[in-house]
Amino acid sequence: FVLVVQLLLSLVQIQRNQTQQMKNLRDRVNTKAAFLRGVAPEAIFDLDFLYLETLMEQTTEDSDIVYSVIINEEGDVLTQHLNQDQALVQSILSESQARSDDLLAVLAEVDQLSYVHQVQLPIESFGQSLGQIRLGYSTQQVRADSIGAAVESIIRALLVSFLLAVLTIILFNRQVYRPLSSLRKFAQAFEEGSLNQRIELGYKDEIGQVGNALNRMADQLQENLIGLEEARDEAIAANKAKSEFLANMSHELRTPLNAILGFSELMAREQGITPTQKQTLQTINSSGEHLLSLINDVLEMAKVEAGQTLIEPVAFDLHHFLQTVYDMLSTRSQAQNLAFIFDHAPDLPQYVSGDERKIRQVLLNLLSNAVKFTKEGSVTLQAR
């Protein structure tokens, strides 16, 4: 757009200069014609045509004047001079059949050219007409100069536009492309997990502000990740310590508890114990079994948290297993005025393979929560 405007302004200025040069040229020719008209009457009366021819030759020394001629009232040429150094005159003489001594024929062909103009002034003396003077001049050189100026202006505009384009590319590469390339590399490295990458722009414009903001974000994120890694390590260490503590505690508790259970079973087999004593021993045994189960559950939870739990599939009696679960929860359901329904399919297999202890733990947790959070109605255990 700037180039087009510049060219239009240059062409307008060239057109104005050409118009002014055309006017100046015509004024110059008119001045010379007026001078010749002033001296011509006396020379005509004195028949001093040599003097007139000398003056006319001097007039046509102007490179833009093609010819000068004085014609009397009858149309005869009194004196003339043809500027044969002009390229257009030489071209007409070489291409035309008119002879150089036939001035009127040559002038007729010269006047037909679009860029040749003529100035005519009458020659008078004391009110008597003696003829006229004609000066022919060419605007070819003025037009050529204008075309040259236009071409020069276009070339200058193209050079200026080229320099501006080069400068724009350099500035764009420095101010936009390089910073955006740095941002792209930073984003790519950030996506790949390299948090040590930083943007080095050195500019204070909007892109530089974005780069600084991203650098601060990367610093903050790196600090947060370091803090998270430290917190994770601390959590892992604490969890490991807890797991080791629970494992040690369960071992310390199970050792005496197994001894208590063993002695209670031995005492229950003794002859001569009373029913009251036998019932007491059964209570001790069932309570110990329950406490041992709780200790095993705590140890199992510690293994789950540590990611060390193992599935130990064994064959067990599914019917007895489900009945035991039902017996354990039916009393609690009745205490909350809930109906506990055990619905099993007739073709339910009696023996299956699985981790009985973990399955019992899952079922007890689910059913205990169901009984706990059910206000009225029933809880159903279905087995298919």
C-alpha cells in the first residue's frame, strides 16, 4: 500500500513537472519568435536575408527547436533554417521521399508528428503585413526526461520498498520469530518433562513479559515438585515405619494370644470340668479367636497400604462360609429391628476356590455398613 501511494504521488509530481516544462519550453520559443519578428522587418526591407538566416541558425541551436522559417504574404520562403542535427529530422529525411531542399514538404511531414508543435507570429511594419515567422519545436526530449524521471522514481520506490521489506524481515525475525521460537522450544521441553529449561529473550515487550512469566511459573512448579517429592518420601518412610510397627505388634500380640487359645482348648478337653467352666473356656476361646481375627485384619490393612497384600486362594465350604457370615450379622440386624435375609440359589456350589479370609473381610465390611446405615426395612445377602 505504501509503495502504491508513493508511486502515485511520484507520478503526479512528474506530471506536474512535465506540464511546467512544456509551458517553459513554449514560452522560450515564443520569446525567440518575438525577437526574430522584431528584427525581421528591417532586414526584409534591406533584403539582408543572410543576417536573418544567421539569426535563425542561432535560434535553432536550441536543441528543442526543429526549424525556423520566414514566409512572405505570397507563401514563399524568404529564409529558413532546418536543424538537421535533430534525430527526428534525420529520420524523416532518411525515410521520406522529400528532399532536404524542399523545405515545405519536409516541414509538412515534421508538423504531422504528435510531439512537434509550432509557434506562428505575423511580421508587420507600420501596419503593413510582411509575412509570418514560424518556429517548430519538439517536446520529445521533455517527454523522454519525464519518462526517465518516472522510471527513476519507480526504481527508487522499489529500492526503498525492498530496503523496508528487508528491515521488516530483520525486525520481525528479531522481535517476533526468535522469541516465539524460544517459547516453542520451552513449551516442547516442558511437555517432555524438562523443568530446567528457561527462556532467555532479553526483551521488555509483551513477548518478553510472557517469557518472564513462564520462567517464574517453571521455577514455582519445580519448587512444588521438589516439595511433593520430599513429602512423598516422608509419607513412604512413615508408612513403612507404620507397617513395620504393626507387623511387630501383631507378632508380639499373636504369640501370647496363641498360647492362651492353646491352653483354653487343652483345658476344655480335661475330664471333670463343670458346664460353667466349659462355657467360660468357650467364651475365652471365642474372644481370643475374635481378637486374633482383629489382629490379622490390622496386619492385612497395613499390607494393603504398603502394596504388599497377596491373594491366597484355597478351597473352602461356601455354604458354611455364608452361614457363618449370616450368623454373625443376624443378631446385630435384629437389635436394629431390621430383617436380615439370606437368599441363595439352589444350584450354588458347596466348594469353591478363593481367599476365604479376604472374601469374609469384604462381605463383613459391606454388610456391616448396610446394617449400620439402614434405618428400617431389610438387608439382603444374595448368592448366585
